[in-house]
Amino acid sequence: MKKTFAITVGDEVWLMHEDHAECATVVKISYKKFISSLDYESVIEKELYTLSVSGKQLPGLHGKEELFPKKVDLINSL
């Protein structure tokens, strides 16, 4: 089975970082699929992204739900 991602390495995305909108570049993608430890039945899939701004890596991993293709999309989500 091959997993395809809507956001790929090299894409520019918008997110909130330190209380302001930031344009970042995707440098790495992680994918995890596991069974929930709450009900032991639900299957959870997570896409996690490592990002950089001006060549400097942002701390932590960022979920797909935090990332937007355009600044206007990010602003409309607030």
C-alpha cells in the first residue's frame, strides 16, 4: 500500500507560529497509523510535518490541520 500526501517536501505552507502568520517550507514528512489507546478499536492516522523558515528548522512536528496552502486560508480559519 502506498500513501500519498496532499502536502509534499518542498511545498510552502502557512501556519501560526509565535502568534503571527508564517510561511514555511516542508522539509520532512512522517506518517503514523496506530490503534487508539482510549478505546483499543479506533484506527488513527497522522501526517506530521517538519518545517523550516528561512533555512531554520521550526521546533516540533506540525499536523496537517495546522497547515494551509495560502495565507488567506489561514486567516479565514481563525
